[in-house]
Amino acid sequence: MGADLSYPQVEISPERTYIVTGGNTGIGFCIAKEIAKMGGHVIIACRNMSKAEAAITQMQEEYEKQVKEKQENVQESNRTEPKQLNIEMMELDLASFDITMKFIEEFKARDCPLHVLICNAGVVTANKEMTDDGYEMMLQSNYLSHLLITLHFLPILQKSGDDARIVNVSSDAYYMGTFDPTNINCERSFGKVGIYGNSKLFQIMSTFWLSQHVKYPTVSITSCYPGIVNTRLLYATAIGRLLSNFYHRTPLDGAATIIKAATDPQFKGVTGVYIKDCKTTSTTSYAKRVDIQNQLIDYSLKAMSKYLPTDLKDYIDYEGQGST
């Protein structure tokens, strides 16, 4: 409860591009806004474009108010503030591989750099829901589609400079997850908390695996836990509603760890770690088991085989059964 959730207010070049999935609400909103306030070019990737547009308008209005208040207090800071937040939106529905691929191809067609990918969007479903692709909703939205985006964007990140980062927004709910090949897609049973925990465990395990198998030393990949945050996602489970009565963080406090991982110069080159309360921390030994990581990656690449980059083995050291 007494964690230091501060992060340096670095000045970011307007040429530095950040993608934040789910950047229209909750901690994603705060991540996008704060990075744009530092000067970065931010793209929020969202399913609902009208909500994304409203979020950008709100960010701009809040920012203009903050700048005006600072200008009235000459002792506040001499730091140069951007005149307007450089934020735009793109459509992304993580529950569909086809729409996820459309987002991927549209960004690739821009032929522009990408310096930081923040995989923030997440869902919790009360009941078992299957996507049109045949996968459980949380498995695909929270994990598989983000991994697909990561695999496609790795070459772009590598070409964008010597400090490219992938930040996966995870959760300590991973403690409740497990890799069960017989029930990974809820073939036998569905338990909301356990399946959500699975999706977060898989994020962390894939972070560890990629950090060892990506051939680009200038691209770092981390997983971050924002804490128990007062967002709509918190209220999606009974345990979340219970916890909210005792302790939770504001979305901005929750965003702090992710912002630090994405912007702090001290995290340049730091890869394959789990970050909590703005500092690296250990995970369970289970999450670090290489044999299970390999099984997970095999399953994941098989699940997405028709959507994978054709040159994947050029930049991923992988000899398993799931690649094309």
C-alpha cells in the first residue's frame, strides 16, 4: 500500500510512436494520455471507434485545462509542453483474428516506425463465450491476439531504433492460472477467475519465452502488474467487487508501472522481467518453467498458424511444431 508509484517525466520525441491497445478507458486511457503529455505520438487501438473518439476528445480537454493551470503558476515548471496531444485511433477487435490482422496490415501499410507496443486491452467474461474463431473469449482477447500483433510488429520495432519495447499488462491473477493442455480452450470446464488467470499466466510465460527467443537485442519485452485498479474490469468478478470495498488504486496509479516500463530510460534494454509497483519482482517458479513455456508457444502458434508472418523463423529462434 505504500509503494512508490512515481515515474520520471521524461521529454519524449514526437517522432517516437506508441501503440496502446484498449487506450480509450481505464488505465489504458491514463497510459495514452500521460505518454502523449510527455510528447510521444500515441495510437490507441480500440474496438469501438465512437468511444475512442470521445476518449481522445476528453484527453485533449483535460490536457488543455492542465496546461492553462500550469501557465497561471509560473513557478510550476519551465518544461516545454506540447501544444496539443498527438493521439490518434485505429480499430482493433482482439476477439477476431481477421479484424486483428486488418489492424496489423493497416499499420504496416503506413510504413512508419513503432517504438513501443503496450498490450493493455483485456476482458473478463462472466460465462463461457467462444469467439467466431473458436477460442474462449479471454484466451483470444487477452493473450492470443496480442501475441499475434507482437509477432507481426517485431521487425518494425527492431527497425525503429535501439530502444524498442513491448509491454504486456498482466496481473497477479496469474497465480490462479495453469497450463492444462486438456482444458486450455475450456474443453472440459469453465471457471471465470481461473480462465482469466490462465490468460495472464500465458502473457507472462510468453514474455519470458520471447525474451529468450527473439533475435533482436534492441527489442525488450516485459510484463507489468498495475495492481487492483478501480476500473470496470475490477467489477467483472465477485472477488473484484469484494476487493474494491477495501483497497484499490486509481486508474492513474495503476498506469504508473506501465508508463515507467514504457518510458523510463532505466528500463532501456531490460527484458524478460515482471514489473510490479514500478520495480522488477520475481514470479512463481511455475511461470518460469521452460518446458511449459514451450508447450504454450507450440499451442499458440498452431492456433494462429494461418495468420503468422511467413518469415517468422528469421527473427524467432523456434523449432517447435506450430510455425509455418
